[in-house]
Amino acid sequence: MIDTMKFKAELTKVLLEAILVEIAGSKDTSYRSFWKRVRTTYGCFKIKINIAEKTVETELSAMKYLRGHNLVGTNNVEPLLIGIMELIYGRFAVPFTAKDIAFYADHDFAMFRGDFNGSLRVGSQADVVNTMQLIRDHLIAHGYDIVVHEGLAGIETIYVGKESSRSTVKIYNKYLEMLAKSSEATKALPYYSELLKYARGLVRFEVTLRSSALKDEKMKMNGSKSWNPSRICEIINQSLVDLGFSGQLLSELPDDVAASLSVDKRRKYKMWLDGVPITKYYSPETFDRDRKCFLDLGLDITRTRAQTQDAVLLSSRVSVDKLKTTYPSRFVELGAILK
């Protein structure tokens, strides 16, 4: 689903006129741009208005202000953007008409950030806590630069990459986040208990793409019209693969597969079975090439044989084919989804 976004949109004539009426005679008229707050049932968000450009800009999780939560949502960006624009119109007491909806539906918003996430249903909350520990160990074993936030109840969040980077990954215990950060308005939702129950078994996987990544020649996602659901799912899935969560792993190769290996690969496989650290005897380039070969067969030689069972358990819970970016149908009936 699409979570936090940073975007800029054109001000329609009627909205611009309402803004000018509000700021007439105030100090805001002396500034090229200024900030305003939009109050909603679920809190406030800030908007930056540029009179010279005739634009409005904001950064927020649209689902939080439109449905009170961001546990489940949509990969379709259009209703999120239009929903936020309706709130902005309301802030200046301007009716949001069918004509305005059509304008923004056709409008290509400038996009400067996108947080795309999916959920991994791993079982109980105890399984989530255990899985977060296994993910941390996996990332450390593979040499990733991570920051781990841990509380009394277990690992809360794992950050991969620096916040200043073009893109980062965040893996977190969604249930613990909801317990810690849900507002009173969110807790008052008629479906909050159902959301919390669903979150108990979830590990959340989130990819953040910032401005430089979105406008990259390969990505080309700096306009909202390029944010289609299949592209978003592709980005999340590829990020999982890039972190080594591509499929089900094995604790050892089947006999027939081992027998089919080349003499060189069979020798290295025997070293791995015997607990010999292969990296001590081969160059990093050779090891990386061999690792890719064995990964294709379902074996990750980055881990020692003693660590294999943890790797097998982790791959049974966290992999591309386990990731869900959609939502249970019952949440549509409950009114928790913006479609």
C-alpha cells in the first residue's frame, strides 16, 4: 500500500481566490510562500502554499487522515491525492465539486517521496518478535548497514540504509507501533480492535523512495500518473529480493542435486557441510559467484551450517511469495479502506 507521500499540486482558480481572501491584509501576503494547518478528525497536517507558483505542497500519510489508520490501504494513488485535496478545499471553506474532482483526477501531481509497504503474516505476536530477531541476524550476516530500535517487548524497527539516502527500507513490528502511536481518535474507530487484532501477526516491510530516486531515469516516478499498482508491487518485491529474501531455503541439498554439481562446486559444498569457512580460502569475487549459484539451488552459503535452520525458518516466513500488498476483504465492509 501507499503510505507517506510528499507531493505538489496546482491550485485551481477557485481555491487560489479563497486563499487570497483569507490572507488579505495579513503578514502572509508579504511572503512568496507560507504554511497553513489543515485540521481533520484524525489530527492536523501542514500545507505549504506558494502564491507565485499557484501550488500547494504537503507531506503526509494520506490513509491516516482519510481513514484514521495506515494498517491497510491501497496501491492506487489517485483516490489518496483527491481525498487530501478535498480536505484542503474544506480548510478554506471551498466546495469540492465534480469539476474539481475531474481536474485533479486528470492532473499529474509532482511527487517528491513515496513510502510503499506490504505485510508479511508470520503467525502470532510471538512469531513476529522471533521473526524480527531472525531478520536482524540475516541482515548482519549479509553485511547490511542497519539501525535497530528495540524495546522491552522485542525489536520494534529495523532501518536499512541512511535516512539521507535516495532510498531506504524499514522493517517493523506493526502491532507494537499501533499500541505506541495510535491517537485517541484512531482508538475510537469502530473497527480499531479488528485492525489491532490483524496487526498482531504482521511484520511490515516498507520501501521509501525520495526525490532523486523517483526522478531517476530508470524509475521515472516523479509524476503521480506513473504510480500504478503493479509498479508499486514490483518495487516492494524487488527490495525484498535485493535484501536476500527471494524464496524458500534448504538446510542442505538433496542427494541428486549435490551429485549433479561440478567437481569444484561439490568440493565447496563439502567444505560448507563440514563447517569450513569458505571465505578464508577463496576471494570475495569467487565467493559471491558461488553464493549466487547455490542460492539458485535453495542454499545460502553465507550462513554456516549451524545457522541454517534459522535461515530456513526465516525464509518460510519472509520471502517475495509471502508478501501481501492487498487487504482482507472484510476491511472493505468495515469502512477501513479507501478504494
